[in-house]
Amino acid sequence: MTGFLIRRIGLLVITLLITSAVIFLLTQVLPGDTARLVLGRDARPEAIAQFRAENGLDLPLPMQYVNWLTRFVTGDWGTAFTVGNAPIRPLVLERLGNSLKLAIMTGLFSVPISILLGVIAGLRENKRTDVIISVFTLSVVGLPEFVTGLILINTLALGLDWFPTASSPPGADILDWFRQLTLPALSATFVLMAYIVRMTRAGVVDELKKPYVRTAALKGLSYRTVIVRHVLRNALLPTITVIALSFGWMVGGLIVIENVFNYPGLGRLMTGAVERKDLPLLQASVMMVIFFFASANLIADLLYGLLNPRIRLE
Amino acid sequence: MSGKPVIQVRDLTLEYKLKSGWTPAIRDISLTVYEGQIHGLVGESGSGKSTLALGLMRYMAANARITAGTILFDGQDITHLPQNELRKLWGKHISLVPQDALAALNPSLKIGQQIAEIVRLHEGISSAEAHARAVEMLNQVRIPDPEQVSRRYAHQISGGQQQRVTIAMALIARPKLLILDEPTTSLDVTTQASIIELVRDLMRERNAAALYVSHDLGVVAQLCDHVTVLYGGEVMATAPVVPLFTRPIHPYTISLLASLPRHTQATETRLRTIEGAAPALDMRTTGCAFAARCPAALDKCHAARPPLEDVGEGPDRYVRCHRWREIADGTLVIETAPGQTQGDSAPLPGHVLKAHDLNKTFNVSGMFELLTEKERTGVRALNDVSISIRARSTLGVVGESGSGKTTLARAIIGLEPADDGTIDLMNQAISLNLNGRTRDELRQMQMIFQNPNDSLNPYRTVGDALARTIKRLSPDLTRDAVRARVLSLLEAVRLTPDYANRFPNELSGGEKQRVGIARAFAAQPSLVIADEPTSALDVSVQAVILNLLKDLRAREGVSYLFISHDLRAVSYLADWIVVMYLGQIVEVGDADQVYALPSHPYTEALLSALPTPDPTVNHMPIVLEGDPPSPRNLPTGCPFHTRCPRKIGKICETDAPPWQDAGGDHAIRCHIPADELLAIQSKGAP
Ligand code: SF4
Ligand code: SF4
């Protein structure tokens, strides 16, 4: 198991190295010259040259990459070109925290309800309940996030005034979490739900056909015990992986929702950095997003291995 | 039978809802199992034996219903007992030992938990107590180190142990009735022998009743006290085991027994077979279910269903046949003696194929393994294997799973090329790899697969498939010539011309296998490699296929490399046999030599483990200890030393044994000289 863990973490590091190189290259080919962008169109050539020298922009690309990576790893993420030359690290970390809060809230909403619906649909395969659940989840996922977001704002925020129209990051107060994050989390839930429900349903349907279910029933166990003790522990394995992956995705992927609710998450920071061609900021935030996505992958694999004895000891 | 009846089934009819409406799967079944009795339920696929076995526990598919009859369990009528009441019986008073143990165990629950939950539920004891009971039960089913095993998962133990675990599960609550649904079908012969011994001992000890479902007449003869024979969803005969096997009076039972492959001296003998296939559920007629295939059928057999009649030999012998009286008093004789094949079929001089010192090691490869495996361990699947096949003869390769017999077949055909060694086809060296062989070399060697579905395209008619093969090999043939060849091939495998227009899903398993054979012969090969060609088929169909292979050998003059775990099938067809164990040949000889003493200790165990389909023969299998070692980790010295009951000492563990000459071309790889081996083996089992 430790060997497995070490190898997997090794793989993670390699992934991060490769993606960091790719990101670095990609940010280089973005149109426009950074120095000009920062200093303005009318900057004198000497100023531009000085800026480039100060920022290492005149070095060959591989050197620039190595420099950037070393600084990044040692925690020196530099300052942004825009947003008032703010130091990048605190900014990204703060936004990351906000994104995580939203992801946690979304998980709290989406996971229990999706699993419940998926299990029910699977147990009632092809019966009316199953069809209703499928149609419902699929039609919800068909709606774009800004539509569900606007509907939620119009009804629950503007209409009933239960929630603010724009969400700000909550503090330590639980009630504040609900007040600020319920609407964006609901929107994200709609996106995730169909996926998790389908996964769960498929797992349950597959497992119910397996001979061990008959063995369990013929022990005299009640239907409930057969399902809860025997079927679900196998049926939910793929679902758990999907949930872990979605978590990674939510850290950088809720761009539309963050915009609709004006929520300062990492996704918005990233899009802003692209728009303004703020390379250091963009690189740092994309690295964070990738880091979380890859880690979620790793965690998904580990969870799967941990919960699935067939993988664990091989 | 002395004990009291545990389960009594009276005139039970169970129907399935098919597209065509409600159709009976089993009809008018009556059967009683007594305390202390092992009752065998014999039938081929489609006979309804599994439906009956589960149906009498009242475990039925959602589209099934009981329409007539009663089931009395321990005096209580359970025919219409509600589910919650049934649950109190299941696992406690009636329990099931399922067929495929690995699939029947929950993959992600520890073995101990799966056993313990039964007694926790039915006896309400604490989990610590239940765990102790589970461990004790594992000990009773003779699992070494039960405490360890109870903390493992199903996939971490061997197939034989998995089956022992299911037996432990079934017995832990001390049920009155145990239903065993083909519990040894997926196991190797030597493992099967030890499981059967276990079942027999445990049942004797507990005085419970057991219903043993099986298609294997040998196992039933050796294990059961009473036997019921099912065909087409009906009871054909039920009788105590000895009279059923020694004086069968139902034509189906008689034919079934006659069709069992066995070791015969002459190559020209043919088995008696039951032609045709069992009727599909919705194709059953109003007459006798067996009429379409019965050699003694009369007009009235097709018109009226015979009743289940008391033979008047004690209380428990019944038979369903219009003509049983004639059979019983000897006026009607159903032919059972083996027949003769047409034509000359003794081996010809010269060799079709010679393979010399083939070696094959499977490396664990692939991206994921390379990254995750610490050390790469090779699996030594073939270890200096040499064989030669004479013209118009059959080389039988016998071995259990892990012996390397399938690897050998695939290495010869070139699908998985051997790492080194040589192969000569018709005295010409050929490439080890399929891609390096000429068209003609490829044509010369054809293959018949275990599962005919693997090689048949479901969207192409039989005629089409055959025509394509013919065309590919001789592209200049005219359409008419191809057509004629297709028909002659169909005729050779005894299928009528209209089969040319059928699709694979319109064929029975046996018919598909015939098409597979026809396809192999379409190329006019000189060597046909058959990898377990009959093991997926029913007993009566197996015999038909074996006969067909024998006839074709005489007619077409081909040779076979026949690979099987079924010693009887091999001995029926093969004139020359090699026995493999863990990738090595341990014994070679002609069929008579291999079957006679002296034998390699492994062959000896293998032969003794085969249950004889004769209950009057006192059968004492040599039970091998433990499981075969993993091929990743081959034992040093003699590969069989970890389980060999004849092991003579350290030398077996350290030195590879030499070949001992046992007379003629018979050779045995063992440290014990052939004459000594003969002397000790003649004294009886170790
Ligand atoms: S009733 Fe007729 S067809 Fe049926 S088994 Fe007897 S003789 Fe054969
Ligand atoms: S060499 Fe030894 S261990 Fe191997 S078969 Fe002979 S007696 Fe048994």
C-alpha cells in the first residue's frame, strides 16, 4: 500500500511538471506583449527593456520556465501585473479558499440527494419512479448554469428575499454559509446531479444482477439489509470516484456560476487574469486548479482502492 | 429410506412468462428428500433442474409463478408462504450452495463477516460469538488457518477454498435441507474430489437432507443415495442410486449412460448417442418430452404423455415411459453397445507436427504494471515442452487449470508465439509466430474453440460463414463449386442443407459447435487443434461431437491436438496422451499405457479423482493436499512435490526428476523408477 501511494504521488508530481510546462508555453503564445501591456502603449523602449530584464522576460524560454518553476515551488509567486501589483500568493490562496467553501457547500447539497435518487432509480429499474428521476435530472442538467442561476436569483433572492443576489464568501458562522452559498451551490448541484445519479443508478442496476445478491437473500436477510449491507458497498464504488473528481473540477470550473452570483472564486480570478493578460497571476491560478484537479484524481483512485478490496492488495 | 421426509414436492408446475405467454418450465414434478439422504437431481441444460432446485426453496425469478402442486417442508406447506416467513427458513433451515462460488460471494465483505451474519441474524448472537462460530465452521470445511481466511476477501483464496466457504455458509445454521447447485462444475477434477468427500462427510455427520443438482453422472453415482432424472422439465425416472445406474428402465437414462465417453481400446469404436437437442421451453409437445430423441418412440409416445408410474420396487422407484414394462422385462432392448466408425482410422506413418522444447514465459507488462509492479515476475507457462503428432492420429493433452495446456495450443497455432523452441509442420520448420507463416502453413492448421460463439459472426448465416472461409482459401472456385463444398461440409458434420440459411442464434450449442468444426474443416487442414471443444456442452451432445470428430478423422485423414481437462473425453479420442502439470509434461504414452499402471503420481491422482458412473464401484479418490502452486512461483525440483502423495524425500524438492522408461514409448518424469512405481501403485492408493 505504501509502495502504491509513493508511486501514485510520483505520478502526480510528473503530471504537475508536464502541465506546468504546458501552461507556461501556452501563456507565452497568448497574443500581445506583456511589457507593453503593463507599461502602456506609449512606454519608452528603454523602460520596456528594463521591465523585461527585471522580470526575466529577455531570457530564453526554458530558462524562464525553470526560473518561474523554482520561484513557484519555493513559494515566491511574485506580484501581479494588474490588480494594483498585488502579491499573488495571498490573492490566489484567498480565492482558492472561497472556491473550496463553495465546493464543500455544493457537495453537501448534491451528494446525498443524488445518491438517494440514483439508488432509488436503480432499485426501481425501468419502473415509473426510475423514469421520473431520469427525466427530472436530465432536464435539469440540460439547463445552462446561468439560466438556473438567474431563476434562483429571481425567485429566492429577489422574489422571496431569502438570500442575497450576490454571494460573498462566508465567515465562520454556519448560518452565514447557508445564506451566502445556498444559491450558487444549488446551481452547481443541478449541474452535477444528473451525472452522479446516472453513475449511482448504473452501479445499483449492475450489482443487483450479480449472483452474490441471491446468496445474500437466501441467507434470510431482509431486503433492506441485502441492499444496504451487500449491494450498496459495491454499487457506490464508481460513484465515489465521480464525486471526488467533481470536487476537483469545482475548484476551478464554476466560472459561470461565480460570475452569475458575483462570487470571488478562483474561476473568476483566472478568467480575469486571461482578459488582462496578467501572466504571473494566470500561471499561479491555473497551477492551483490543476493541482487540485490532479489531487482529486489521486484521492479518487486511493478511495477506490481503499474501498475496493479487489484492488487493494494486488 | 429410514428417516422422515424433509421436503416433499407434489405435482409441482412452475411457469415462466415468455413473449409467447406463460410457459411451464417444470411440470408435475414430484420428489421427496429424507433426512440423512443425498438426493441427486440430474439433467442437462434446459431440463429445469436449477429452476426446480431454487423453486422448491420458493426462490423464483420475477417472471415465474407456481401454478399447481404443493411443497411441504418439514411438514409445513410452504407453497404460498409469504416472503417474510420464507426469510425465516432461508439460511436457517434451507440453504443453498451455489454454483460459481466466486460470483456468489460478496467481493467487498470479508469472508468471516459473510458467514457470521447468518448466525447473527437467525440466532441473535453477538458479533464476537458469531465470528468464533464462523471460524469454527471454516475449520469444519477443512480450510487451513481459518482465522486468517476469515479476514480475507473472496478473490484472495483459491477456487476450491471459495467453494468450501460457500459450504460453510450453507451449513453454519445447521439447516435441515441443503441444496447444492452444481457446486463442483467449475472446479478441477482433483479439487472436485476433495469437495465431494467433504460434502459426503459433513452430511453423514449431520443427518441433514441434501439435494445435489448435477449434470455429472459420475459424481451423482458416487455421492448420492437416490437419483431423480429430469428431462424437458419433467421427471423421467426416480430411483435409488444402485438400481438407477445398474438396471435403468427409462430410455433417456439408458441412452445417457451409454453416451458417457470412456476409455476404449480400439480407435474405431463410436459412442451411442442421443441425436437431436433438448426441446426449448415453448416448443414442448403434448406427448412424451423425450419422444423426439427417443430410440424406442412409438406413435402413442408423440400423442400422449406417459404418467409417472410406480415401478413397484419398494416405495421410491418411479418412471415416466409408456414402454418401461417392456424394458424392465427385457422384451425391449435399447441398443447401448458402442458402434463402429466407418473406414480405416489407424494412425499413418510419419508426423504431421513436431514441436521441440517450446518455452513460454508471460511477462507482466503494460504501462500500469510497469509503473506499479515492484519486481516483474514472469509466469512460466511452458517449460521445455516437446510433442509430436502422427498423421491421422490424436494427441490428447490433459491437465488442470494452470497446467499450460491452452498456452501450448496457442503457441502451436502461433497466436501466442513460444519464446524459443522449434515447430515442424509436415517435416518443414515453420515460424513460431503466426505472422511469419505462409498462407499454406496457416491453412494446414485450424482450430476449434471451446465456445463456438467466439468464432461465429452473429450477423452471418452458417452458409455464408463457411463460404467465406472456402473462398478465402481457394479464391478461384465458382459460386456453384463453393455452394457444393458448403453442403458437403454440412453433411460431414451431420447438418441438413437448410442449416446453411440459419443464423448462429437459431442454433443449439451442439449445432454451433458442429458449424465451428465444419469451418475448421473447410480449409482442408492436416492438423486440427481442439481446445476443450466439448466442455461447454451437455453430456448427450458431447458424445455426438466426440463421435463426429472421430468420424472426420477417418474420413478426412486429419490429426488432432485435443486439449481437455476431461480425461474420459481425451481417452476416448486420443491414441497418444501427454499429461501436463504446471507447464511441464510429466507423462507421455499411448492411451492404454497412460491409463494403466505405472503412472506418474499426478496422473494417478487425476485418474483416481474421476468419479466412476457406477455406484457399485467403491471409489476411493486420492485427495491431493492443498492447492496447485502459483505458476509465478514454481516449486524447485519436481513441480509436483508440494502435493505429491508418493514423494520420496528431499531429492524431490531439490532435483528435477529424470524421465523413467516405463516400456514401449511410455515415459514418466519422476524420481521413482518405473518398476518401483508399478510395485507401490499396485498395492493401492497412498
Ligand atoms: S414414452 Fe415413448 S418416447 Fe417417451 S421415453 Fe418412453 S418410449 Fe421413449
Ligand atoms: S519426483 Fe518425487 S514429488 Fe515428483 S512425482 Fe515423483 S515422487 Fe512425486
